[in-house]
Amino acid sequence: MEYKFWVNDFNRISNYQDKYPLALQIFKSPQSFWYGDNPKKPKKHMEKSIRRLLNRAHPRLPILVMYNIPNRDVGQYSKGGAKTKERYLDFVERFARGVGEDSPIIIYEPDALPHSTLLSEEDREWRLELMKESLQMLTNNCNGIVYVDVGHSAWLHPKDANELLTRVSNPNVRGFSMNSCNYRSTKECMAWAKRLGRYRKDDYFVIDTSRNGNGPLDTEWCNPKGRALGETPTTNTDYEKCDAYLWIKIPGESDGKCNGGPKAGMFWGEQAEELVKNRYEL
């Protein structure tokens, strides 16, 4: 599939550009927009926000990330999410209304599927049923190009990932995303995705290459030192089942309060500049 990505035409780090000029290199490439639920905002705020973004990006495609599953991040650095099933389905419905007839790329709930393996049997079944219902609602009510996140290549065995995807996916889902917010190399991710593809012959996939230029630092997933930007977003992946390399995690945003970083999702200028320097050997 040929995607024409939208490069944001506004500066997300205007308050930091004098202190961290190298970080501006990041924002010359397309990055994603993450959506959770903010109870402090009116209910229609997210819907209107998505519509404004899509209108601004047209005819190119932005990358939207849904990140609001109950018990998000299983209580770790990005904990939160909707408080109840009803509130989550309301979030999905409003998100779908915002997208409407447009066809942005939608990354559905990073890590929610592999995190289900850490839950009790009862809680895992509850989550999987909720994901199935919400994905059906999403694909029934908007034209977004949906990829269900499956974690990274060192997490689930492809057979296990297939079983979980089978529980929640539907024929209108394009496929799966992987390596969201992680550092596994593109080569490793591609090999793992091809193994998963043996079970899921109709699925296509995307890989988050935002920070995998130097691969992982052992098993460290939270703000490891010495990492680099990976391949810039493109559909030229040299494999027909891999739709694109994307920057799902915004380079320069912290994984959490670890290894000197601020709380999850906050811009961290030092890390942003390190990613740029290590990519371009500046």
C-alpha cells in the first residue's frame, strides 16, 4: 500500500528549539498523534481535535494512536486509561466519529495485547473481549487503516501473538503494528513479523523505527542510553507485507521516570539530541 504521510506543519517543541536545536531534525519527518481520554475536556473535544488534524493534513495521512485501554500499561510508567468498559467504548465511539470517512493510519493500543498475558485469567478474558468489541466498533464506524499492536520481537512467540490477534481482530483490520515505543532492530522485527505472517497470511504490518537505529541496549526498555533514530517513515520496506516503517513513538519523548528521564510522554531534549547525533554521527 502506498501511503503519503503528512509531515506536521507546526513546531511541537517551539519552547525548546533554542536550547535543543538538533531536536528540530526530528520534526522534519512524520510522527504520530496519541489519543487518550481527558476527563477535564468536554466530550466532543477529541472528536473535534481529530477532525481539525485530518482537515489540516488532507490529502496526506497522519498517524493516530489510540492509547486508553483500562489498566493501561498494567500500572507502570504510562498507567491510566479509561476507568470502565463503558467509558472506554464511549472513547472508541467518539474517536471513530472524529475519523469518519477519512483514512488515517490508526495504531490500536500499544502493548495492550501482550500485556494481557500478565493479567489474571479473569482479567485477561475481560480485556480480550473488550478489545474485540471495541475493534469491531472502530472498524464499523470509520474508514481508518487499523493495525493492532502486538508488542516487540523479544516479547511474545509468534504463535502466541497469533492466538491473541485471532481473539480480538476482524476482517476489516489491516493487520498489526510492532516495536511501538521499543528499540528492537528493523531486521529483527522483520524476521519476527514474517514468522507471525505464516499464521496470518492476510495481515499486513508496520514497524516502529523511531528509536531503533542502534538496536536495543540488552533488555533495557526505559530510556536506554546511546540509542539512535531509525529509518525515517517510508513505504519502501522491500517486503510486500510490510506496509511501512513509522515513527509511532515520538522520538525525544520519555519512556518514564527512569534513567534520568521525566515522566512518560514528556519531551526530553537531551535524549532527543542524542538520538539525532547518534543517527547522523554529529
